[in-house]
Amino acid sequence: MNRKIIKVLLLLVCLPLQMSAQMLTNGATPYLMNQAKDMSSDFADFTNLFFFADKLSSFDPATAQGTIEWRRKTLYTRQAFNANTVLPQDLQMLDFPASAYENNPQLKFTIDFITPRTLRIRMLTTPVEPKEASSLMLVKAPGSDASWKYTALKGAHQYKSAFGSIIIEENPWRIILLDANGRRLTDTWRWADNDSTQVKSLPFNFIKRGADNSRSINPVFSLSPGEKIMGCGESFTSLNKVGQKVNLFVSDPQGPETDQMYKPIPFFLSSRGYGMFMHTSAPVTCDFGSTYIGLNKLFMADEALDLFVFFGEPKEILNEYTDLTGKSPMPPLWSFGTWMSRITYFSEKEGYDVAKNLRKYKIPADVIHFDTGWFETDWQCDYVFAPSRFSNPQKMVKDLLADGFHISLWQLTYFTPKNKYFREIIDKGLEVKNANGGLPYEDAVLDFSNPQTVSWYQEKLSGLLSMGVGAIKVDFGEAAPLNGFYASGKGGLYEHNLYPLRYNKAVADITKQIKGENIIWARSAWAGSQRYPLHWGGDAANTNIGMLGTIRGGLSLGLSGFSFWSHDIGGFVQKSPEELYRRWLPFGFLTSHSRAHGAPPKEPWLYNESFVKAFRESAEMKYKLMPYVYAQAKQCTEQGLPMVRALCIEFPNDPAVWSVEDEYMFGHDILVAPMLEQGTKRSVYLPGGKWIDYQNNKVYSSGWNTLEAGHIPAVILVRDGAVIPHIALAQSTDKMDWSKIDLKVYAADTNKAEGLLCLPSDNLLKTVCLKKVADKWLVEENPLKGKSELNVSR
């Protein structure tokens, strides 16, 4: 072999290695499918043109509409000793023909006033207005509120309601948001705001990419000292997002231990008294003070800005946000019971055996879930019980229902080439396509933006639901092709994040049609998915960190408009270590919905007698608490509140609670501090007044306390003055006797107490009030008179 050939071969071998090394050196990594998209890098690309919001070129105060002049700029680097600083400079366009384009375009800007607490800011980056179309994310068209009063200011315009105000400054253009007392909440960043710092941050801008002339917008707002930002979906990192860069891009993070999310939501709220909903399905990267501690940079892939702003405390903001995007409807009573599962039950016999053992060991339960193995071939979804292992699935469903067990079934919407429906899906054009009309992946992915696909898919599910199946597990949904072409006419940039919402809706709609019940069991979500309960937290590690990430995820999702949420008790990946499983049980049962699921064994009788007792006691606790659970759930559906509730929702004026992320309110009155590590004691922060231990009636004062876990291994406390309704224990919810409810009063320093009641028979939420008379607690008036007898105890 001659030297030239050897040199060529060496070059071919070494070049990829050199390129890989160079990529690592430069900090660039290859993009892998289903990783979150970080949009911030697009806004530091020297090949792009930048347009900064410069001044208000026209404005009509009567309509709150006008135009903004955007100044064209380009990036350059300035060297100063050992530092290169990136700066913008004015650019005189060289576009041809010059007479056909504007150097500094004047583009539409609109403020809409939706309610006294909600306004909407819309900005375009092109002169072409998008066609009016209904939004899948919104439950209704936004309203219009006339209570906002206009005032002309010097060089500015102000609109004010009873709860806040917005000021639009003309030159340089700036938006300022104020609370009802005139305190500044946040404002948009201008170039002049860089004068006092050597760190030059790009102000509010949009880009036109050199690669393809596509446009994306980057709103930039100020952050204040001590400000906390919460929300953004089921995020597993620290609850306070300040200091973090959060990518809002639906992905499969493989568990709740990373910075990626099954359920990103383009919504957040601030401890200063405002919230924002970025009404887009395009990827967004939120830089919450990560690269500059005083700025909130919202890097959007969308070419237009559609931003809803809310004024108020967390409860008020969540109520406003869910008025727009929809509140969670009430799931059926049985869904609040125990779900018993593993990956996976393979046969009719296993289903009967699980049911028999649950009743034998007197573990209250309402659902048995069949995961990936109920088909003839594991994971090959064909919507048919395997004939070789389910001799009479209709009878099995009927028998289990008679014993109080509803059936849940796993499925997914990716069809491999060996799936029997693969060719049919392609022949009928039901799949997401690539640019050539073929498949983006080796699998066929159902395109739910196509009504024919939805009909085909729902027909498959309807047969199962008509058999008596109670719920469908809406697994996966995170991998809608980013480079796909969809029947909606949109590309994957806008459809990827919408896919879970379309998927959730398709299953929920057919379930409601056949069963009359609002229930699914879903993993992925986007804004609006809360209308289709419920969702669970994905594949947690069987570790303390897996448990911590799960708690954070539940609290964060609750801060994003979701009322109902669950998780895999004990973790998913391996056999749950018994000690961890024991500590996870009370957290799992003091969640709106409770499912034991993961690698076998998950069934308590496969551990030991002591563990069966521990499992039973946590399950019994929830079943006895079912009147509390059901009433609190009903209130959540009315107010957009979560059942697993971060303390800042209930106690927003206590600065300490905004940093607490390992305890939560279960509804309004019960505080839960799970044991995240082995031991019997933990530090617990108690806001407000006195708290009473649910398990032993000890009274604790507010502030930091080191508390002993109870017999059930968690710290479970009740607010002073709370009435917690209980019911007689039953082995399934259909056997509960709602004609008799026991009211347990938890009081330390008060002579009055109250709680909520709601009967499944009418779903009407009632308040029950009690007062103390001569050491006895008396019901002032029975709100369930003629329906339930109320008995009082302490």
C-alpha cells in the first residue's frame, strides 16, 4: 500500500475523532432525538440578524394597539485585555432591492384586557398577521374586561385595574408591570439598562436567522432581589427556578432525576405577585437569572409573542390561568383508591390472583393495572387481550368489577414494523410524515392532528372501554417527530409539544363518551392537559433521590395548573428496597391518586408479613380519609388548585415557604413531610399558627421543628381549627357508606373549626362549621341534612 493511500486512510479515521474532540472542546454536543431543545444558543449566533424593540412608533390608547419600531443590529466582539465581549451594533441593511424592505420595521403591538387580573401582550415580528384560529391550549376564547382605566403619562400610557397596572413607555419602548399599590413587579429590559453594569445583556429582541430567514422572539424582563419563580411544569430540579435555565420541550427524561421534563408547561408565577403564560407550542428556553442574575430571558422558537400576564397571589393566579386553559374536571371516586400494578401482569390468572390477595390481606384497592404484557407479544400494542393467556377477558373484567376492581390497560401510539397495524396505518396515511412523505422514524407515529387518525385510534379503544375497562394508560407521547410534517399543516417545531395534549384529549374524549367518566393515566403533557386527568410522574429511581425528584415534580406540576397527579410508589426501575418502599408509602397514599407500580415484586405480600401490615395501614388511612380527599379534590376542580400543594400556595406571605420543597399541603388542611432518608426524625417548617399531629394529637408551634415520624413513617400534621371528615373503612370505594361521616376536629387554640364535604352522589361542595360549647364540639348546621349523618369526635 503506498504512502498516499495510507495518509488518506489515516485522515478518514482521524478526522471524525478530531471533529468530536473539537466539539467537546468548544462545548458543543451532538443533538440526540428527544433531548430538550435549548433555544438560547440561537440568540447568540453571529449569522443571525437582531432586531431590538426600540420605540413606540404609533399607539391608539382607545384600542391599546400600535406599532413598535425594531432597530436592526448585528453582533460583534470587542476585545478588552483577556476578555471578548459580545455587543450589538446598528446595521444598515444590504437587502436587495433595498426599496422593498424596511431597515427598522414597524410591527404590530397589542394589549388586551381579559379580566381585572389578566392582560394579554401580543407582538408580531412580521407584517403578516396570523389567521385567527382556535387554540388547543385555551378552553375558550379570552374575554374582555372594561374595568381597566387609562391615564396618559408624559411619554407613556398607563392602564390600571383594581389588582395591578401596566405602563407602556414610548421612547425607549418599555413595559412596566405594577401591583395594586404601585410597586414595580417587573419590566422589560432596554439597552440603557446596561449602563450601570459591565455585563451587557441583549434587551427585548427578535432574530432573523441567517440559515433560513425564520424568526424567533426573545422577551427579556427584570428579576428583583429575593424573587422566586415557580412552575414551568413537572420539573424535577429545585422548585425555585431562579438561577436555572429551563427548557420547555416535551421529552422522555427516563425518570424524575434530570432537568428535562415529561410535562413542561409554558407558565410560571413569581413570589412578587405576578404570573406569565407563554401561549405557544413552540420550544421555549427560560433563563431565570442563570446567565445574568437580574434578568428573566424567555428564548422562544415562536415568531410571535402571545403572553398572558396575571396579577395576584398564587391561588388567584392559578385560578386565572386555569380559567383560560381549563380546570381539571372531577375524576370518578374509584380512581382515588389504590391502583395495584407492576411491569407487568401477563395473564388472566395473574389478574385474578392479585385481586384475591388484595382482598385476602385486607388491603383496600380499586384498580388492577395490566401494563405492557396483556398483548400476545409484550410491548406490541394491538388492543387485543392475548388469546393464549386470557381465555375470557370479558368475564375477567366483569368478575373483577363485581369485586370492586376496575381495570386499567397500558398502550402507546408508536407502531413498530412488526406490529400488525403498521402497514394499515401507513396505507391510510394516519402517521406523521417526513419531508418526502415517508416515515421520520422506523416506527409509525400516529398523527393526532389528523381527524381520521383520531377516529381510527378511538375505535380501537372503544371496544376495550365497552367491555368494562375503566381507564387507558396514555404512555409515552414525548417523541413526536421534530422534523415531521403533520395534517394540521404545521411542522414539528409547533406540533411536538402539542402532541401530548392531542393524545390526552383523544383518549379522554372516547373514555368520557363510552364510560361517562373523566379519567386517563398519562405521562406526557402540555398546557391544557390538566383538562384530561390524570398524570403520573414517570419512571422514578428506587432511591432517596428518585423520591426527592418525584416530590419536586409533583409540587412543580401543581404550581402549573394541574389538580391531580400520581407517581410510582417505591420507584420504578428495580425491586423497591423494603426500607425505602415503607417510607414512600405515606407519600404515595397522601397524593390525589395512589399507584404501586414498577419492576416486580411490587405486591406487598411478596415481601413479608410486616410489610403487608405497613402497606395496609397507609392504604387504610387514605380510604378512611376519602371524604376529605373527595371534597378537597372537588374544591381543586373549582379553583384550579393542586391536591399536592406547595406551601407557597397556602402561605404566600411567609417568605420561608418559597424555599421549602420537601413537604407539602395535601389539600387545604393536612401538611405532609415525607421521610426522604432513613431515620425517625426530620426537620419540618411549619407556617402559620399551631399544628396538630394527625397520628398522636401532639401540638406544635410554627417555625422550624425537629419532629418524630409517626407509626406510619411520615410527619402528618393538621391545621389548627380544621375539621377532617372520615368514613368507615371499606375494601373498595363502591362499598363505602356515605350516609355516616365522622367529623374529627383538630383544635389547639380555637373554639371554631370548619371543613369541606362533598358527596359523590351529587358532587356539591359544602362547608361544615363547628363551635366548641362546654368542651363539646357541635355542628352549627348539617349541610348534608337528609343525606348523611354527621358524628363529631376528636
